Amino acid sequence: MSVTGAPDGVLVDALVDALGSEPRRPAAFRELLRQGPDAVPAIRRGLAHPHPMVREQCCRLLDQLLVEEAVDELIAMLDDPEARVRVAALHALSCERCKSDGCRPDRAVLLPRAIRLLDHDPDPHVRAMSVELVGLWVHTHQDALTALTRAHDGDPSPAVRKKAGWYTPGGPIHRRGAPRSVR
């Protein structure tokens, strides 16, 4: 119980709701992050919130507080009607720098979804973020290389074509991530 007598879950849910308010968002985000794993159930409920900003911010929070139980829900956010929510979900699923523990989504499940977004999403920001996720497999899966080459050669957005080029052979990220030969 909190000092006010309200159950702690109610207060955490109120913080999740505050993510949709421009002036209250930064403090609510920091407090949810500070609460860590204790806030994850409310953050997971926030993925279904009617306000797109709340769903986006919940994806951003799960980027740093990802638990195995939330991975499927986060993957489902790739189908959200709002592009900014899909972008936040893609980042949370692809970024390993933000993860503090060993929880990593099963990339084998993600590759086909990421390729579909790269090939068909109407929003160029979503396609650009999909490049990063697909790029995780460029050295191990021919489907990833084919999709990135297709985006590099023909995406309608110059930004997506440029970013895809970074991950294709000859690109700086492709060279940096190339497997090292064993001596």
C-alpha cells in the first residue's frame, strides 16, 4: 500500500496513464523506469492503452525493462496502427545496448516480421528501423541480405535506401559486422 492508501498497482497504472500527458510524461517515464521490474505488469497493460503515445512510451520502457513474458506482446506491437509505436517496438526488439540483462527476443521469430515491415510498411521511418532489425542477420541468413539489397536498390525513400546500403556488402556496418576469419 502507498502512503495515500491506494494499492501500489493503482499508482503505477496512473503513471502509465500519465505517459499520454505532455507535461507529465517525463516524470512518469523516469518514475516507471526507477521502479524497474515492479512496474512491468502495468507497462505491459499500457501496450493496449487507447492513447498511441502511451503505447509508444510503454514500448520505450520495455526496451530497458524487457522480461521474457513481455516479448510476444512487444512483437504484437509491430502491427500497431500508429507508425511511431511500430518504430518504438522495432527499436526495443533490435537494440541490445539498452538491455541490462540477458533477456533477448527470439530473432528467428522476428526476421520474417522485420522483412515484411521493410518490404511493405507505408511509413519510411518504420522501414528504416526495420533495416536495423533485418541487418542483425545479414551475415547469417540469405533472406536478410536479399531484403536489404532489395530495399537498397528500390525503396521509395532515399533515407531507407541509404541505411539499407550500410548493411549490404561494401557498406560500413556490413564490413564492421563481418565474421572474423579464424587463424
